[in-house]
Amino acid sequence: MNNFESFSPAESAEGLDPSALDRLREKMKENAKKAAQDAKQEAKQKQQEDSLFDLVVSLIDQLGTKHPLVSQMIKCLEHNIPAQFILSIVALIYPNIQPKVGLKIEKHIENPELIDTKSLVIPNLGGEMNLLVKLNLNTWITHLNTICFLDPKRFHARLQSKEQKQTCHNAPIALMSYCNQQYMQNNNIEFNGANIASFSRMYMDNLVERLEQFLLNQKQVESGETHHTSTTDSE
């Protein structure tokens, strides 16, 4: 007699734990609910991305194809960089875009004595920067961090260079460098273009690395694994 013939449904049912079946039903309900929520979130995200993409296209049309900023944005689009990230970079020099991406660049400081200047970690970009410029650059960089870590998987996949892992595409690095230089120029701050380009590359590569590490840590937590350095590794 083969295995199918010897299998008895009745015997199997007798050994089934009713509570286990109830737990399975609840789990299936939870999974179905989560799948519906995920689908709703994806639809909302796509709608937002489409709206921001239209805004990028509108800005390109407004500036014209000969504008140097336009060529940088087009390169970003060609590499599938999220429109939200493109606009968040460009918003530094376009105040009308700032509300669209949730960025607030100050025009003046009311109570400079209340600002913790030690927390404003801005590298040497060439010239002496006043407190307002330092504050706004710090706000801008923090904003870029925030939007990426709200959806780390998507931003890591879209920002990471396909040629060299753990580094960023050249396109958003160039866009960041351009906008940073333009902001300094708009505020009559002397700057070194090479310093700004170097900072932009360092920041963006580090952002990709941090996103990757975050996703790795998240995966380890979900799988029940822990990441630690053994005593032998440190010796």
C-alpha cells in the first residue's frame, strides 16, 4: 500500500489542535489586512511620486533645456532617482518648491542665541559662513536624511550606483553640488567648488552606506539574528 492509501483523514483530524487552527485563521486574517494596507500605501506613494514627477517636468519646462540645472535634473531622471529626492535637493534654491517637499529654509534668525551652534556640523566649503547659511544647510541635509529613511529600501535601490556598490549615482551628487554652490552664490558667500563637490560625494556615498546598513540591521532583527563583534574579532 502506498503512502496515499495509508493516509487516514479521520486519524489526521483527530490529532489536530483546534486552537492551532484558530491561530492559523487569525494569522491569515492579519496577513490579508496587511496586504491590503500595503497595497493602499503603494497606491498612495505612486500618486505622490507621479505628482512630484510632474512638478520636476514643470520646472524643467520653466527653466528651459539650456539651463545647467535642467541637464542635472534630467540625468537624475534618466537614472530613476526619485522625484521627491530631486526636488528636495533643488528646493534649497527654489523657495516655492520647499512646501511641496516639507523643507523650510529660513530667511532670517529671530533668536540666534538659542541655537546650538555645536550641532551644526558643516564642513569647510571655502569661505566663512554666517549662522543663517550654516543653519539652512544643516536643515537641508537633515531633510534629505529624513525622507530617505522613511522609505529606506526604495531610496537605497534607486540611489545606489549600479557600477559600484555602496556608492551613490553620480547624477544626484552633481545635482547636490550645483545647488549647494548656487545657494552659496545667492547669499554672497565665498566658496571653493572642489570642496563642495567633495562634500557632496562624501555625503551621498555615506547616505547610501547608512541606508544599506539600516536595511541589513532590519533584516537581522526580523530574522531573529543579532549582529555583534566577537572578542576574537577585536583582538
